[in-house]
Amino acid sequence: MNNLLEGHVAVVTGAGSGIGEAIALGYAKQGASVAVVDVNEAAGADTAKAITDAGGKAVSIKIDVTDRERCSVVAAQVADTLGKISILVNNAGINRRTPFTGDKVAVAKDWDDILEVNIKGVFNVTHAFLDQLRETKGRVINIGSIQSFVHVRWPNSAAYTTSKHGVLGFTRALAAELGPDGVRVNAIGPGLIETPLNKAAREANPDMVKRVMDHTPLGRAGAPDDIVGPAIFLASDLSGYVTGGILMVDGGFRSV
């Protein structure tokens, strides 16, 4: 199917690389105008250029999702340049793997930084675009994780696991509250997806990667493009009666 998102305006956070980049490109191919927002201005600009070079419509805007005031400014800027949004993808996130029993200063810093981006950032961006989403009866897609449910396969990540549980809780709560406004809110739960975000962790922990793969029925790690189809489904009218859910894209990890 083509042009499933024709006429939509989408914002994708963290769209300069990895999952966010893939979703932004996929949305543009389906006819959406895309605001590529990323803390890495150069990376975001590259994604937007790839869209426009292919004949799509995109703008790139630098954003730090932890800066609430900046999020409001960006929301107004997107509305002025592309129009009011009807799709928001909260993808921006960070991860570090400092053991909770490790250095106390490092643990506390990682806790603060991860929750600031992965939870507060999702709140900040969603709240900034809330009026637009209510007016357009839009859709919100939050990027969760298998760690929205499980932790044991990925030790040394208490803060990240907590943040992704929070993303799922936020998704369900917002779906219930915004449903009467016609706004749908869902999440995607990626398994092990090979992205720049986890490259160092994968390379440093080959045994851990093997254990995850041994527990994954499809027997392979995912790629960012594996998230695109589910993200298009949740943003399109194909999922018109779907809200408050999480679509797992984990190669079957949670089925066994």
C-alpha cells in the first residue's frame, strides 16, 4: 500500500540515526511531511536532506527534549513551517549500563540523565504538541522496549529498564485520557535492534548478545527498517481502533 500517510504532518524525535531515521524516511515514502528533530543537528539535517532529495517534504530542527521551553518553541516552529502535526513519534532516548552496585556518583548521574531524556523528554515533547494533536485527532507512537517488561537478559541497566517501563505506563495513561479527544496513543517494543545507540554495548558484550539471540525465535537481531512497518501501521488509519497498546517487534523474544 502506498500513500498511507498522505496529508499527515509527522514529528519524529531522535530522527538523525537508527530507528528514528528509518521511521522518518518510511513516513516520507508514505506521503507524510516530516519534521526531523534531533539533538545532533548535522545528523538530523542529513535525514531531512535524504527525504527532500527523494522528492519528499521535510525540515530539520535541533532539539534537546529535556528542555521544556525549547520543545514548545519547536512545536510552534513546526506548525508554522509544515502545519499542525497529526503524528508524533517519541523515539529520542539514551542508554548506559553502569551497574547499580557500581560507582555511586556514576550510577546517580546515569539515573538522572536517562530518566531525564527517556521519560521527561517524552512528556515534554508530547505536552508541547498536545494542542495540535487534539485538534487533528492525531496519533502518538512511543518507542518502548522489551525492557518495558523484562530486565534479566540485559543486566546493569536499572535506569533504562525503569525508563522503558515508564514509557509503557505513560502510553496507557495517555491513551485513556486522550481517547475521548480522538487521539490514539500506542507504543512499539523493539527487541535487540542494531543501532548506533547500542553499538558499543553489543561489541563489549558478545556473550550477552548471543544469549538474547538464543532466546529469540527468529534467531537474528533486528534492523531499524524492521520498526518502520509497525510505525506506519500505528500512524495510519489501518490502526483506527487501536490505542493504549504496545506492538512488540522483538523477533518473538517475549513469546518464549
